[in-house]
Amino acid sequence: MEQSSNLSVVLPEIPDREFYLPDFGAVGDGVLECTNAFKQAIEACSNAGGGKVIVPAGIWLTGPILLKSKLNLHLEKGATVLFTRDYDKYPLILSSFEGEEIVRCQSPLDGENLEHVAITGEGVFDGAGDAWRPVKKFKMTEKQWQKLISSGGVVDENGKEIIWWPTEMAMNGVKVYQELRQKKSKNIESFRPIRDFLRPNLLSLRRSKHVLLDGPTFQNSPAWNIHPWICEHVTVRNVTVRNPWYAQNGDGLDLESCRYCLVENSIFDVGDDAICIKSGKDEEGRKLGITCEEIEIRNCQVYSGHGGFVIGSEMSGGAKNIRISDCSFYGTDVGLRFKSTRGRGGVIENISIENIRMNNISGEAIVYHMFYEISEEDLIATTVPVSEETPIFRNFDVRNIVCTGAQTFLLMKGLPEMPLENLTFENITGKAKRGIIGSQCKEVHFSSISIETEEGPLYTFENCESISY
């Protein structure tokens, strides 16, 4: 079988048969809904033993597309698959979101327990995300905000932030959703009254093997764009992933509890973390216990995004043996972002990072933050014993990093009960307002560091041990 990287990521094997979408009654005018035509074409392909469903140039309006094994869904140049804005077309299913198995609306591109599946070509998948997403007022200009609220929807002014919601059901779903999460409910009927709140990811693949995404643009997702969960042998290459910079939960690619994955030659311009490694959240993630491992990311570019490359914060199943190299980040909030918090647990180890170029980073070029969503005052005021709920980050090798422009070049914040351990930084160059700041770290080694700073010393350490530079 063909190998796609030195990690032995095995590509799907799909029979050489072709099925042409218009032959099943589809019309690419952006008006006639083609949901049934997609279903019939994919079923015909599956019944024949697999093959390629070809979508030619045009605008193809459709509801969710249910993927099947041994399918290559191929979009020719000029093809746009435009998913409907009609919520009624998205049934509630048991899916996964933000590290937890929970009820969501079915994803526009959806598949579970598949083997040998591909999405290829030069076309565009548009998830109609603007019909689903809430928008925070502070992310809009006044003119944009007035245009948004005049389009319909409702505005919630009762919280810390003013938020526009597309429907009242979506707005009211915030509280009910959290109550159902606390009860760990997986009863679909319990979620029906808040359906509009349950935004799907654009592409959701669950418990699948031998996956290839090669070529298309994935954009305008209701939530995350691409989300493989508990998948093996995943190849993502030559794709473009886009969400508006203000898109709430608008992640690019989230590899969650996956193993044997290659991500290469792709572009990300999104509203949240761009390329992200996850493995479940808190007790549920630890109980599932599926590590995200054996992953290589290379030759990618990231524009807008909270983080260029990220691990966490939902990483309770652990992550190991991950390599990212030869990537460029332009204007992201953070470059390399590693985050967790008390209660998560999980072990993150054996992470190799090299040849990363960053420019105009608004926050930290590199940050390790182990008390995510906890104030520093609360952290210091409490003493917590080490347990299975304690996150562990260790064995990071970071080399050949250039960043021109950041608030802080490197920020490391471990936990008092579990310091960051065994971090190596070599050949680090560039400039930032502040240099290297560390607390609760041990066995941290620096060599060939050349950073131009505007204020403070190059190195500032507190409650650290075995630091060499």
C-alpha cells in the first residue's frame, strides 16, 4: 500500500469508477437543492463497491452529505458545494465537540466508522456558517454591527459582552446546553429545544481509517472546519481552510485522539486556533484514554488565528510523538500555543518543533500556559495535590525559530504542583517587546538565543530550577 510520509501514514485505496453528479438530477444553479442527488450518487457509488463522485463546476446547494467507505468526493475546479441555511435539514445526532461526546446538529460533511474515504479536487465547500454563528459586538465596526443586527436575529446585552445571535433559540441554548452537559445527557430529545444552538463542524469524521483531504477549500463553517475524531491514517494536504477572523469557535483543523496523521502544504486563515491537537476533555477524555500521536505537520501557512499551532486545552487523553516543521505564521494572536489547566490531566510529551517563521504576532510567539481560564491569583491561593487531573507537559525540542514582532517572545507558566519539564530551545532569533519569561519550570535549556527586546531583561525566571543559558 502507498505510503504518504515517513510516519507510514497509509493513503486510502478507492476503486477507479466514476459517478457524475448531474446524472442523478443535480443542477448547479445555487437554487435547486441537490441533497437527494448527492445521496443517490453516493449510494450508487457505494453499491458498486466504491469510486469517485464527481461534482463539476457550478454552485450546488445541498443539505448534509453523508460520506461512505471507499468514496472519493471530488470537486472539479469551479465547483462550490453550498450547504443550506435551513436548520431543519440538519438532524440531531450523537457527535463530538470540544472534547466531549455530545448531541449536535449533523455536520454538512459527516461520516462515522468509515474506511478509505477521500475528499479531493479544486472546488469549495461552504458551510453557511454565518447563518449559525453568534457574533460579539467588540469584534465588529459600528457599521458592520448595524448591518448585522438589521439582518434579523436577536441581541443579548445581559452578559459581560454584547452578542448577536441568529435566533432566540440559539441565544437561550447557552444555559440549557451547560445544564445538559453537567448531567452528561446524550438523549437527543433533551437537546431538541435548543437545536439552533448546536452548531455543527463543517467536516466531522468519527472512528474512521485511511482518510485523505487533498485540494479543496473548506470555508465558512458554523463551528470548527475540519474535525477528525478517533481516526487513524489521516492525510491533509494542499487544502485551504477559511473562516472569518471573528468566527466564534472557528478553528481550522482539530485532530482529536487521532494517530498516524500527515498535514502538509496547506493554508489556514480562521477565527480561532488554526492547526490544533486535542484528545478529550477532563474525566470523559481520561476515561476514553485515546492519545493523539504519531503526527507530522509541515510546510503550512497560517494567517488569522488565535494560535498557529496549538496543543490543548482539551488534551486529557494525552499527546505524544508530534513534529511540526517548516511553517509560517502571519499575524496570528499567538504563534506556538500550548495550553491546559487543572482538572484536565493528560501527558503531553515528545514534541519536536523546527524551522518556524513568524511575523507580526499580537501576543506571544511561543506560550505554555498551564492554568488556562484560571486567574493567577486563584492559582497561587490554592494548593492542589498531584493526581490524574494534573496535566503534564514535558520533552519539547524547539529549534530554528524566527519571529519578528511579538509582545512576548517566550512565556512559560507551569503549575506549582507540576512544573513544565525538559524543554530545549536552540537557535531562536528575532525581536519582541519582552524576551523570555518563565515560572514553575525545570530542566530548561537555551542555546544560540538572539532576541532583540524593547523592555526588561532577555531572561526572567521565577520558581524555576535547572535553567541553563
